Amino acid sequence: LKLLIGIGTTSLLARLLTPADFGLVAMAMPWFALVESVNSLGLGTATVQRSHLNQQQASAVFWLSFGINILLMIGLLLSAPAFAWFYQEPRLVLIIPVMALGMASLFISFQHQSLLARQMRFGMLTVIEVGSLALGAGVALVAALSGWSYWALVLQLVTYQVAQSLSYWVACRWRPSSLSSLSELRAKTRRDIRTMLSYGANLSGFHLINRVGMEMDRVLVGYFNGASALGLYSVAYNWAYFPFNQVYLPLINVAIASLSRASVEDNQYRSQSRQILMLMFGLCLPALAFLGVSGDQLLLLLLGNQWIESFPIFRVLVLSVFVGGFYRVTKWIYLSTGQTHRQLRWSLLHTPIVVAAAAIGTYWGPLGVAWGVTLASLGLTYPAIAFCLRETPLTMGDFVGAVWRPTLASITAAAALVAGERWLGFPANAGLHLVLSAALFAVAYVSSFVLLPGGWQEVRHAYQALRLLISKRVDRYRSPQVTLNKKGMEAFPPSHLSIRLSWRYGTSPVVGAAGLGLVKGRDTGQLFAFEQFEAGTAAG
């Protein structure tokens, strides 16, 4: 449903609006991305990653983040005239404050989103995201049909963010303690907050530096080539990343939460990492390979003739995503093992190289920028993975073992599709061409994958992992009386906590999304569960 809403809305807006409309909004987006990368100083992710959390800690994090985010928003609003001057585009002076409303709404709900992720209520998070996406799409289409041009895109984003924020507050029952009640934090709580700040500050530093590398190509295109060229580049960029993000983004919370709890045992961490990596790349790599061959036909059908100039840029960026995707997943490994300081160090090397490559590419226009980014990704992916894995339980052999089959099968299927289009003579009609191309590619990919050594076994494991990621069957039966223990956390009697054991790694049943690390003792049948945040208190 989310996929259909996204594709349908983008296709309609691409026909109702111009590349310059998209480019104008794209001029503001990199600056919002930089602000978002340091919002709350990474305390939201620290909340999800932390194994123990109580009401006082959560409230302290909320109010600390609230103050940080207010300063960020003030700085963004005061910078609007500077951004307008940078691009020589006075309309940004009004666009940026309106877009800031949506970001501000998310800033006051980040803790609630983090707690929903910590509770592993991913079904609720998906419902909120899909509902907000649909509402934003409806508003954008009405505005575009009414002739509001680029304001349709601005209102789409703001509506989506405000709807998300309100929904997080409704779905998560937790509420922060009053600021006055936190005036005297316990010494242990202060130490815990400092630990979370250290984790979050390193993470935010990485996000900021990494965002500079990721966004600088669009900043350069907008500065040197104007709004229309940036509109073409940004649409090509978004569609190139579309299949990857459809798999990567929903898996982030699941991967970080499950791998964080598996990190105490090396073999379990390696096993779960391989399963998640296999699932991730088994889904996104074939989609990227297909787009690399038949993406022009797809974009022509969805976007129309006015976007034809973006097609060469799109093909180059698909190659960048295909290779660079291997580097992107190192984020899960850094966060789940608490090594954000090493993640920050790598970004200090990675980002200047990407920015320099994009800057050199400006000599050849937007297509040259795309090639600069792609060549930098090709050169940096292996060193990035090797550096990440050096101090983790996961080895390079584990990583390669998880990704080589989908990679080889995707390349083989792409080659088969190129040969088929050349020798079989597909029809000129774009819709029929896509149907036949997709059918041929699917048959070639599945056949190649299954015929590779161990391919069929990996398909079965991936299917089991996908079922668990979708179902997340953790059943809890509420006690009629909930009491607080001495640590201020809810104490649930064992009889009121039921865990559905549905997947086995070896001889130990493992629970939840790709294995949450809840292992059943062989002799006593006791369940050793992680501490989970629930309704303002931690439930063990």
C-alpha cells in the first residue's frame, strides 16, 4: 500500500508540476536534512539501543532534546535569507519557514517514535506512516490541481510530518514527567544520560558529516545549474534510491533492535546479521538491476516526456545505489554494537572524497555530478565495509557469504534481460514492454539464485525471516494488577508474559523479528527477556 501510494502520487505530481517546481523544493531539502541529522543529538536512537530505560531517564532525554531542537529550529529560520541568497532564489525565504513547521512537529514527537520502536510495535509505526503518507498525498494532489505549483510539494511534506507527529503521541501512551520533577536526578541517572549523550553525539556527528556527503551533489547542481536542472536531478536521484529505500528504511528499526540484543553472543549476532543482510539484498538488488536495464521505460510510463532528460542521470545513479548499498548497511552494525565513535571516524574520510568527486563532476553538468558520486561509491564501498567489520563479531566472510548470491543472480538476470531485449524484439508499447521485461527478469533471477550453491536453502531461510519480520508475533497478556518494583519499573508476573517461539537457530528457539535474542532455557523452560519500555515504565 505504501509503495502504491508513493508511486501513484509521484507519477501524478510529475505530470501536474514542472521540473522547476520540484527543483525549488529540492533546494531547501538538503538544509533540512542536515538539521534533521543532528536533531536531539542522536538521543532517539540511543533510546532504542539502550537495554534499560526508566521513566526518569526517558523524561530527561525528552526535555534535553526539546531544548536542543528549539535551538536548531531557530537557527534554521534565521538562515532562510542566507539560503535564498546562496541560490539566488527569493521564494525560499517563505518556503523554508513553512517547511520548518513540519520538522518542528516531528521534533516534539521523536521520543514517542523511539519508544514505539523500542517496544517493537512496528505494525503501528507502519500504519502511522502509511496513513500520514496518504493524507499528505491527498493534500498535494488537491493543491496541484488547484494550480498551487511548488506549494503542493511543500504542503505534502508538512502534512505528512504533522500527521505523523500527532499519531505518535496518540499511539504511545508515555508522557514525560514535568521539567521541575527532574531538577534532582539521581547520580546513576545522570551517568546514564551522559552515556546516552556520548553515544548520541558520536552518532549525530556521523549523521551530519555523512549527510554533507549525501546532499552535496544536489546543492552543487542547484547552485551551478538552477532549479530546473536540480528538479531533473532530484527526481532521478529519488527514483534510483526508491527500491533500496523501500527495503532498507523499514528494516532499520528491526535490524538495530534485534542485533543490539544479539550482540552479547557472537554466534547469534553473526547468524542474525547474515539472515537480515540476505533478506535485505535479496529484495533490493534485483529491483535495482532491473531498473538499470528497463528503468527508462518505467520512468517514461510513470512520469511522462518532460522528464526524459533525467533518464541518463537515473541510470548512472542506479549503479551508485547498487554498489553503495553495501556500505549503507554498515550503519546497522555500528549502531547495534555501540561503535558510533568508529562510524564518526570513517565519515571524516568518506565524506570529503565524495564531496570532491561531486565538485569535479560539476564541470560536466548534472550528469557529471552523478558520475562523480558513483565513482566515489565504487572506490569506497569495500574499504568502508572492511573498516566497519574490523572490530565486530561479523567477519568479511560472513558479509560476503550473505550478499554474493543475490548480487550474482541480479547481474545474471540483468544480462539475460539485455540479451532478451536485443534478440527477442520486445514491443514498442511501454506498458507491454515492461510486463515482458519484468517476467523475463524474474524468471532469470529466481532460476539463477536457486541454481547457485546453497541457493534453495537461502530462499527458505529468507522466507522464514520475512514471515517473522512481518508478523513480529510477541503476545503479551496484561495483568489485572501492575505494580512497580524498587527501580520504578513495572513488574509483570511471568504468567502474564507469553512469547511465541516460532523460529529455530540450531537448537535454541529464537523469538521475534529475525530473532530478538529471547532464548528459552533448555532445562527449566524459563524465558530470559530483555527489558522493554512500556507506557512510561520499563517492563521486563
